[in-house]
Amino acid sequence: MSERTSWSAPDSETVGYPGVGRVLVVIPTYNEADNVRDIVGRVRAAVPGADLLIADDNSPDGTGAIADEIAARDPHVQVLHRPGKQGLGSAYLAGFTWAKEHKYDAVVEMDADGSHAPEQLPELLTAAREADVVLGSRWVPGGHVVNWPVHRLVLSRGANLYTRLALGMPIKDATGGYRVYRMAVLDKVDVGSVSSQGYCFQVDLAWRAYRDGFRVVEVPITFADRERGTSKMSSSIVREALWRVTVWGTRARLGALRRAVRGGRPDDR
């Protein structure tokens, strides 16, 4: 893994978001040459005080080179070049580590394809003034999905319903990838032990934050399906999520049962 070494802090008067502090927006990319310029420009316009880290997995279409061009002109933009396609979860974990090393107060997850509207980021960051984790939610009142086929709607709704039932976690959109984490959350939940990917990566982090007692809130967003490029969603990602959520839910219930049994036997120490 290599990183551009010409990083320099922007003017302190333009850094951060009021009530949140220094913010890093992590945008993983793989073959997003058609989208990366647009998404960076929109983020910079929506939240001028935030910094961006483009985590590129050695995209064959030249996304990394385009990102370098952008970064050379804008000190708010940095590029993390990774040796190959390692997955969304791995890219975010690398971004979290980078954010911690550079002393950011909050980290934003955002897709590169425009499905997460940067214009809604101020709403998520404003909510982060009073919350530890803010989830951009498609499935709370006010949330919307644009241009999705019926089977994607059914899959997402079903996955989130199953997640709530299996884990007992009152989150309507645990699989969404537009979110804000306070750095204290990432320090506490041991992100270094996370190995899941895709949908499951997002569920995993939300589940850990919820179990550790952090305040998790959902803010309605409008999610628009990508217009350019190819979706990274696959059946293997869905299968992984189903299997892992089932395992986590089963373990949680068995653990609760064991605690209940011990609680009913005061002499068992």
C-alpha cells in the first residue's frame, strides 16, 4: 500500500465542520474514471471545510491517475493508492487508519458513483453534533430511492428487515454506505478485527457501535442508482451478509440465554 507523501494541512480557518471538528470523507474507487471528478467537485462544494481521501484499488481505467491530478490542484484532496482490488471494507478500514494517523475527528463513508448525494452531507454532519454514528437512511420517513429495479428494492428491504429481526437492532437501514463516524467510535469498536465486506461490512460496524452503547441516529437521504460505470454488488456479497448476520444473531441470543441462566443461579460464580 502506498500513499502520496506531499500532504500538507490546508488553512486552519477553512478546516472542519462546526460542532464536529476535522472531517475526512473517504471515497473508495475501482474503475470510477467517469465519476471521480464529479463526486470530488460536489463534495468540495457541499462541505468546503472537509478533506477527501480517495482510496483507489489500482483501477485499470486510470481512476488513480485522475485522482492524483485532482489532488495536485487541491490540498483538501489526498490519494491512497492500494496495490489491487481488495474490496470496499478493506478500503474503508485503510481510510479509517489514515484518518486516525492524521488526527481527524470524524470520518464519512461515501460511494464514488454519485448514488450518495454530497449535497446531503451537511445534514448528516449536523446530526453528528449530537450523535456518535449517523446513518444516511433510505428506509426512514423522508428517505427515497431513485431508479432502482424492483428486485433491488426487495433485496434491500428484505436484508434490512432480516438484520433487525436477527440482531434485535432497531436500525431501519443497516446496509447503507453513506454514514458518519466519530473517531471515538472507530477507536472503541476495534475496526482492525473487521473482515467482512460489502453489505456485511456496513452491518458489522453498525452492530458493533450499537452493542457498545454509542448513539446511532438515522437521517433520511435520497439514494440514486449510478448512471455511469458498473455496480460492484454481487451474489457472493449477499450470501456473506446473510451468513454472517445469522451467525451474529445466533451468538447474541445464546450469550443472552447463558447470562440469564447464570443470573438465575446466584451461587454460580
